[in-house]
Amino acid sequence: MAGKMAIVFAALAALWAAPAASADPVSMCNVPIRMSDGVTLRANVFLPSAGGGRVPTALTVTGYNKDAAAAPGQCSTSAGIVAANAKLLDEGYAIMVLDDRGTGASEGAWDSWGERTQQDYGELLDWIQAQGWSDGKVATDGTSYMAITSLLVAEKDAERVAAGKPRAVQAVWADVPMADAYRDVTFHGGAVDSGFIPLWLGLVQVLSPQHLPDNAGFAAGKIVDSALGGDSAYDGPFYRLRSPIERIRKLTIPVALTGGWWDIFQRGEPLLWERLVNSRRRVLWMTPNYHGNPDPDAWAAQGIGPEDEVMARWFDRWVKGESNATDRLHSVNLYTMGADRWQALDQWPAPGTRYTRYYLGAGHSLGGAPPAAAGADTAPLLPVSSPCSRLSAQWTAGLVALGPCETDNRTYEASSLTYTTPPLGRDTEVTGLITADLWAELTSSDGTLVAVLSDVAPSGESTQVTAGFLLASQRAVDRSRSTIGPDGLVIRPWHPFTRESQEAVTPGKPERYVVEIYPTSQVFKAGHSIRLTIGTANTPSTTTPVTSLLNSVGQMRMLHGPAYPSSVVLPVR
């Protein structure tokens, strides 16, 4: 397979054309765009040349202040963390970077993609199509926040088209976008994301200090309400409105997505690809990186050119209608860790997958056969854990890097329960959706379960591959919204995470906890072992809401055996 892939990638590389140079670009800084409620938004617009006729627009919408790192009175396509793809200017696109409502130079109050902000996106597209330099066609792109807006703008355009307006957005390129505003980042399994969300909300405020008086209350209020178990601690209309996954089926246009196996949006990036069922062309890349653009070394191993060049070809194909090598890209492109190679698929979850249970057993074992005898292992319900774990790096978007802790979880495991297979007799590939199906008794009415899958080397080093989380009182599973595999097996549980679905645990009563572990692609090499770790805290990445934390004092007994067959379901290929 590797040889065939090398041939395909070499052929693709030969087809990429170098972008042409552009002369005399025109920069227009802080262009005012008046919204229907009287608020003025501002954008920087860069045209390929003066008097160059009508051109398509590459649009990036940011909440990070487009000019935060620009020289006073100037605007740039590469200002700080809002860098646009300058190659698109050379390719004959206008580049437009807009400050979201209540950020940067735009007026109004920021509300984290609220209803009024999303209405702005439709009016913005009307404005672009009315400009003399615009041919009416738009491509949306960006990373992180800007990737989310690239999808939300496209979804608003789908509503415009349904209302009889001419289509604006022709294609999307989104690097590390969120799918679900509750499950992907704000909460993990019902526990507050305390590693990234406060940093992110703070970043939005710091980069737009002129808006601080209006915006700080919104951010602080959400943090406090979530931590204290208020309405913000539960899924509902606030999060559904802000979740691109809710309306992604409306998109019929081509969409390219990149994601990371240790990204904060690891769960949602492949899920977005799955739900783009009406897109005429959808492509996904997953590489081993934290939050940000794809790992450059892993990306380069494809042999298709740098990402910015591939993006330019993608837009040339779907905005300008120029046939090129993007027609030959596979729909799903995964960098498989352990083997350190790319594999190309046409579907996700991967076809040909054998969902295999590995059972927890005596002596902290993990094996393919259910144990014949009943047993249990006990661990304290801890309010905090060791931060020496890849968990810390991942859920702070790579900001907290603790040296060897990124590749060795043993310090974190010391206060947790671990279950490990014997050394594997052959390479074992795990690619797809993962679920920990656990039975446990708590001595309290709540608690947090953190399920970590690791690759254990012969040296004993335990490298985290992926993880998942579940607040015990939010164990309810909606099977109608879960992903069901062969023989009715739940391979991706859907937990409602509402106030109504929350149910206190009866102390001392065995309960089933179906934990969604986020998807991955990993080869466990022969001689290595597979390990499942069950922890009860994840410091500093997640925090149990105060109301639940007060009821989370005591012990957890992890049960295994015929009556309580605790296991982890792995997608083996």
C-alpha cells in the first residue's frame, strides 16, 4: 500500500502549478461596512491590482483583531495570528479580512457567534457582491476561530440562496474548525474546559482592549455560570446556535478540512466531514499536531506541495472552475501514528474496521477474552491530578508543554487505574471511533471519569494516543443520536448533557458508563502494549462543575468479570 501511495502522491506533486506573480496590489484599510442595525464593521481589503476588473474574494472573519500586530495606520495580510494566504492575492483573488462585531475596529458587542453576529455574515456577503471589484464569488478560509467563521459564513450563505439570493460562497478551506460548541471544547464529557476556554476568552479581550468594557462581562459571566453549574453548564440553544455541525448538511459546496490527532477539536473535525453529506466535494486531512495548521513535516510527506499552495489550487478548482490536481485528492487523508505514514480513504469511519472489545481483568490486564471471575479495582475520586500528561498539552492548545510529559503519561497514571495488554505479537492498527464501556461503583453521587488510550513501549514509556471524558451524573446515552456499529454496538455514544438528562449516582450501586474516546489512527507496534487508563481528574485541562465536585468525594471501584464486562472497544484494521 505504501508503494502505491508514493506513486499517487508523486503524480499529484507533478500536477501542482506554481502561482503566478501579481503586480501593484492595492490595500484598503478599515473599510466601513454598515449593518442593518446601524453598527459599522470594518475590514481590510487587498486587491490584486488597480483597475484589474472584477475578481473573486477570499474572505477571513476573525475575532482576534485583524490589525493587532500591524504597524500603526497600516494593514497587512500577515498581521499576527490572523495571517491570510497571500498566495491568493498572486492568484488573482481579492483578500478580505473582517473584524467580527465587537472586536478590532468593528463596532458593537462581541457575543461569540450569536444570532446578530451570524446575521452580519449574510449582510456582509450582500455587501461583497455589490462591490465594483467583486465578481460575486467568495471563498472562505482560516484557522481555528477563522475556520469556524468560514463554515458559519458558508452556512449563512446557504440560507441566502434558499431565500432567492445569488450564491456567494463557492468553496471553503477550514484549518482545525470546531464542530460542536459544547462537546468539542467548552465542556468535555460534562466537565468544564478549564485549560483552553479561559485562555481563549482572555485572548479575545486582550487583542481588542477598546471593547473590553462591553465584552468582559459576557466572557466572565459565562465562565462563572458554567463553573457554578448554571444554565451555561448544560447543552442547549446557546451552544446549538454556535455549532457548525447543526447546519453543516445545508452545504452543497466543496469543503476542505484539516484537523489534528491532539487538537482541541479532535472529536469534531472528522465528524464535520461525516455530516457534509450534501457537499459536492469534501476532503479531510488529519495529522499529529496540537491546535493550529497541519504539522508541516507530516504534511510534506504527502508530496503535494505546501498547504498554502494546495489551498490556492482548491479555490482555483472550485471558485474559478479550473481543473487541476485537487480532483485526484482522496476524500479522507490520515497520518497514521506509530507507522508514521499517510493512508488514503474514501470514507470515514474507515471501511473494513473490526470493532474489537478488549476487556479489563484481574491484575490490571487488558485482553481479548472476557474474564471468567469477578473482580474490582479501587481508586480515589480526586479533585486534581498530575499535570504531567499529554492531556495538559492538548487541552491548552499546546501552550502547556511539559517536556517528557508529552510522551510519557506514567506520572498521571500513578494516581489512576491502568489496564494493559501483554506485548503485542504483531503490529495492530487502530483507526476510527473508540468507546470505553465501563462498569463502576462510586461511593459518592457524582465523579469524573477520564479514559486515556496509550501506547506502552518495551521501555515502559506510556505515550498517550487519545482520551475521552464523562461526568458520572451525565451518563445517560441517547441511542437514537449515537453512532451504531455492527451487531448494534455503540461505537460513538451521544450524551445529551442537559439538566434534564443529569441523574445523581446511587452510592454503592453498579452503573454503566459509556465514555466517548476521541477518534485516532495509530499502529501499536509488535512488542508494544495497549493501555487503558481510568483517571478521576484532569488538571489543569478540565474541572468538574462545583455542584458536582462537592458530590465527588470518595472512591471509585472499577468492576470487571462476567456480570460487569468492562471493556474498551477499539476499531482494529
